Amino acid sequence: MVKPDALTLFNTRPQHQAAHLTRLAEHAGVEVLACPTIEIEPQALPESAATCFKRFDKIVFVSRNAVSVLQQLFQAKGLASPPFGESAQCFAIGQATQQALQAQGWPLASLDIKRFVSEDLLATEALQDLQGQRCLIVKGEGGRPTLKVGLENAGADVEEWLIYRRRPAALCAQAWSKFQSAAHPVVLASSLQAWSNLVAMVTETETDSRETNSKNAQAWLFLQDIIVFSERIESAIREQGWRGRIFVVPQQSDDGVLSALKQISMQS
């Protein structure tokens, strides 16, 4: 069995999200190499955001970034927090998003669900028969249409605010080099884009190097253990050639990543 302190986690989460996970993992004896593969770039709110926001009955946040960026954007407008209506309810996609909403103290709907995914959320009683209600989806660019379609099918008038976009970050060459020589390297991919960016970054960096071969670098990467945030990501990267072990977090949060690290340690 590999001891926890023999694991080296390549933490690809955006910089502002990585610190808490790094502290948790290091406390458990895991070495952490931070190398964000995604940078978050806030976008402008609609011009009428301050006045129309209070009209929404239900607001769905698709990520922790959606929560933090919306707060930042309203603060930039001189408001302490988003101006929720009296009967507004907030919903989360992802356990980490749920925790971010709780930390903000925003009006959070009480739901009895285990998986904070679009399909399970749409199946809750709170999101049935939405005729005459206005729903807002707060998100970044891209993503699946499942949530919007589901809410519209329930009768809601749905609006989307795309308040941030993700852009690829540069590969951390020093961290990557150290990761390649680790005794037991473990990759973290909290989204399919995070994984895709990592593969592209590794390939591009190694192609520019005269000393190494990009195909060898990618082949090595695809043999390692990886922690992912959903079965959908697992299926996608397996189809694209990942040959190493894939561990899906039991919950989409930093604690879920820690549980996966412990599982890897026990199964090694």
C-alpha cells in the first residue's frame, strides 16, 4: 500500500479555488502541486441587472465561480450582495456550489437530494409546475442545455446570465517537471475543460521542447491516476484514450477530492 504522503496531486483548479483543497490535502500528507489550467474572466452584468434581479423567483447557480463572480459584480455596482426578491430561492449545481451559497447566506432552497446534478435537481418537487415563474441561470460560457430546457419544459420563463468565461492558463513548467518525477502522481480534473486544457498545454509545451517528445509526455500522462468530478467526465476522457485509473469523487467538493485521494492510497 502506498502511504498518503507518497501521493502527489496535480491541482488544476483555478487559482482562487485551489488554496482550501491544497491545505486539506497537505494536512492529510499529500504533496500538492498547484497548476491551474483555467483562468476565470468575469463578464459584465446586464445593464438592468440591479433592478430586474429581484424579479426572479428561482436562481440556479451552475458553479462556485457563478456564486463568487456574481457577488463581485454586484459589489462593483455598489451593492453589498445581489438584491434578491422576498420569495426568491437559490439552487446549486454541485456540492461546492451549494457550500458557496450557504457561506454567502443567500436564500437557499431546502432539497433532499444526494447528487447536485442537473437531472436530479430538475426532478425535485420545487422545480415542477413552474408556470408563470421567472428563473435565472447564473453560469459561465458553454455548458449543457439540460438545465434551461428542463426549466422551460416545467413552464418557467428562463433567462441565462453568462457572467464569466474560462480561458486556458499557461502550463506551470516547474510544477509539471516535478510531477513527472513523483513516486505516485495523481491528476485532478474538476471539469472536462480543465482536463482538455491540461492535455493541450502538455502537448504544446513538449512540442516546443527539443529535449522531449510530446507524444511520450501525453502517453505518460494518460497512464496516471486521475480524480474527476463526474461520471460524464470519466466516460469522456476514457473515450479519448485515458488508460490509467479514474476515480469519481463521491461529492463535488474539496472533501470529495480528499475522499478520492484516500481511496487511491488504500487501493495502491
